[in-house]
Amino acid sequence: MTGSGSPCGACKFLRRKCVKGCVFAPYFCHEQGATHFAAIHKVFGASNVSKLLAHLPVSDRCEAAVTISYEAQARLQDPIYGCVSHIFALQHQVINLYLLYLFSCKFIETLIYLLLLVYLMVGFCF
Ligand SMILES: [Zn+2]
């Protein structure tokens, strides 16, 4: 129960009575929880997630619920790779930024070398 008498988002989605001590209630609010839980139920199954949360220490459950929700959303978008596709995209971005950084360093190094060369040539001319 969420405290206001309305079922939590998970129980609302599952169309069941939300009992006191519902394992989902602290992590799936009545308003938006049902939408998040729909993805979780489709990917992992409500029973499996219930067991998983119940076996975790209470202090870790919130982070686990957020992580499971994130992975479920990612699995719906990309059934093969899930959140790994996000990791690949971020790794690709890091590599591109690093290459840009290296190119910039090399460009600046070359520019300084050319300026020094021009300065020396001008210095020798006058
Ligand atoms: Zn509930």
C-alpha cells in the first residue's frame, strides 16, 4: 500500500489488491509505477522480480528496482543487447572524443612548430 489507500503501480498493473508490506510498493508509485512495471513484467515477470527484491537487503532494493526498470526498458527497445547497446554507444562516444582530443593535440603541436619555424625564419631575415 502506498499510504493513500490506492494500490502501488505494480499492483495496479497486475490488478490485484496491494497488501500492507507489498514488496513493490516503495518503488513503484501509483501514478507512474504502473507504466514502469509493465515493462518489467513483460521482460522479467512479476513473480521473478518479486522474489529477487524479497531476497535483497532492504537497503539495496531501491537501486535494484531502478536497475531492473532501466534494463527492462532497454530490453524492450533492443531485445538482443538491452542496456549493453547503451554501453557500446557510450564507449564509441568516448573513443571518438579521445581521437578528437589526440587530433587537436597534434594539430596544436604542429601549429606551434610552424609558428616557431616562421619566427625563426623571420628572425634570420632581419
Ligand atoms: Zn503493491
